[in-house]
Amino acid sequence: MKCNKCNTEMTPFVYGFPSPSLMDKADAGEIILGGCGVGEYQPTHYCVACQEQYPANELEFLGYDELGI
């Protein structure tokens, strides 16, 4: 998935208790650990270049299901 602002490849968030392999991937910058809590809004991707989380708000997040992303 590419950033809407700068076209940089975005890093996915992973939620839940991380395994050792997920910790290694986070250390390598392949994923972002999003924590163990579950809330109404949880971003799915992060752009390192723009420092933006996507989707940017809850309404945009709800639309991702319809897009099949």
C-alpha cells in the first residue's frame, strides 16, 4: 500500500501480543507494533516519510472494508 501524499510504501500495523518473530520484524522496520488493546479506531498503516497513520480517521477506516483492503 502506498501513501496518498508522497507515494512511499507504508508500513503495516500489527496488533496483539507480539511473538519473538514479530519483535524482530518491528526492530527491522517491517511492521509497527500497535499494542494489545482493541479500540474503535486502529490505523492499519503508517507512512515513515510523512509520519501519518492511515486511515486518518474512523470514517475513513470504516470505508476500507468496502474497498476490500
